Amino acid sequence: MCVVQQLHQCLFDLCVQVEAELQELEEAEAKEYLQSLGVQEGGLRSLINATYKQLGLLTYFTTGAWFSA
């Protein structure tokens, strides 16, 4: 087991230039661009997901009269 796994850490690449370019693209173009780079999601999304995982957080989407008050 590698040291990173032993420490329960999460590593990923984040390229600021790619993130800046993604912000300027339409959603379909951004998806195509990410696919051309061989990744499923951008670095910002990876950062958010890794943070939630490290902190043990979950997101719930709720609807209804009781929740909209």
C-alpha cells in the first residue's frame, strides 16, 4: 500500500489554464474538450469531490412545501 493510501489522502492534477479555458466554453464544448484530454471531469469538480470525500460530506437535494418555506 502506498503512503498516500495509508494517510487516506487524495491526489489529483489541477491545471489552472485548462480550468480557465473550460469557463469560456459552452457545456457541450467543455465536455468534448475534457474528453479530448482523456478525463471525465475538470479539476475544480475533482477538487470539490475530493474535499467532500475527505470530510465525509454528502449532498442531499430535497423538494416539497416543507423544504421550501
